[in-house]
Amino acid sequence: MSYYEDYQTESAVVAALAADSSLLRHELVNNHTALINPNAKILDLEQFDAGRNRKRGIFSTQDIDSFADYIELNAQPEHISVFVDKNQMRAVAILNFDADGFEQGRLDHKAVLDAERTVMFKKLMGMHDMGRCNQKVFAEFLEDWGHKVVARDADGNEIENAKAINAVRSMRIDESAQTDSHAGNYRETRSRLESVEAKSIDGALPAYFTVNDECYQGIPARNLALRLGISNDDGQPVFKLEIKALQSVRDELAKEFADIVATRVFDGVSVCIGQFQG
């Protein structure tokens, strides 16, 4: 305690000790981080710089050209990996997936491309997901989208749009029922067989529909076959429109989307179908 022998009171010694322990001391961990005493707090010095010490963030777009341009301006080919989520039709380019001198980069600088559905494909998916719709809604759908949706008979022949709409609007449901019964020594059974037949006053009903559409902006157009189902709801026709082989269509779209992305980014950049969680 010889260091404090010149202090007149114990209070003065306590004050000196308190002042000494509160002195701000620091040690640089690297060029951008400091370890601050007391309490060993870590302080990121980047906030005091004029700018960031490295690129990071997320750029999002629905435009393939902007997606490719951003990647070209902000990354090196050897540092990039691209992942395509086929269910979401989304491409995520991680621009610092790799880094010089490290086994992996920071994974916090990304470009995201969301493929944009066409208006027609949005409507078709809405009808597909809706499940069932009434006579009025289905007829209005054909009126609104007759320039894209082609009605066909069972042999594949095209039905004029106006005739297809009239056939839907004038549809009626015929229901017949037959009851069978059987009695035996040990049991009695009854069964009721019902059949529902959809008929149109103004002509043959469409058997199915076809649509030629890109589905997503920038992807080549394709032919889609739409299955038409008709059921009975208290004597009223109920329609169900489904895209045939929808999962196969989705797989084909995802593959073409991935191919388009691969042709637009740097040569040699890996494009994988799937998701990556870092």
C-alpha cells in the first residue's frame, strides 16, 4: 500500500482505486474490432467508418436481367453458388459462398430472383386450387379467358368459344336412382345406385380444355391440358378444373428456370435445384 501512503484518508484511497478501475482500456482484436475493458465488451468499429468493410445484404427482383447484372457487378465467379427452389420458382445466388483463404464465406450477400407467374397461369392455379365452382363462375371464367382457353370435345376437336359457354350456361343435371334389396336367413342388405349425367340444351359439353402459355415470364410457352370434372350439388352442376400432371409441369418449369439462370450468370457457376440453409 506504499503507493497510497500519501493519501490523507481512507476515502481518498477508495476514490483513487475506483477511478483507476474505471479507466477505459482497449485492445484491437483486428482492424475492425476492439475489446473494451472493463467488462470485456466487444465493439465493432465499422459503425464509425465512412462505409462498410465488405459487401453484404439481399437484392431481390423478378427481372432476370437485373438479377444477372447485380451478380456480375458485385461478385467473382469462384465465390458464387446458386440454388433454385423448384416449388417456389426462386433462385438464390449467394455471392460470398466461398472466400479466398477460407473454406466458406460469410453467406450474407445474396441476390434473389422470384420467377413471375403470368396472369393466365395465376388464374389457372387459382381455379385448380379452388377445387369447385358453380355454373355462373365457370361460365364467366370462359367468357373472360376464351382468347386463351380452348374448349375441346372428346376427340380433341376445338369447340367454338361461344358454343362452349352456351353449353355450360344451359347445362342441366339428370339424376337417376335404382334400389336393390336382398333378404337372407341371416342378413338383409340394401343398396342404392345413383348416376348423375350432365347434359346441355345447346350442344355438347367440352370434354377438356387446352391452354398455351408461358406460365412464368421469360420461360418458353407450353401446352397445358385442363381436366374438366362435373358433379351434382342439389341438382345444380358444380365444376372442377384441374391442370393435368401438374407436378410434372412444375418439374419441367423448374428445370427450364434453372437452365435459364445458368445461362445468364457467370460461366462455371454451379446451379443446384434445392434450398441451402447456412
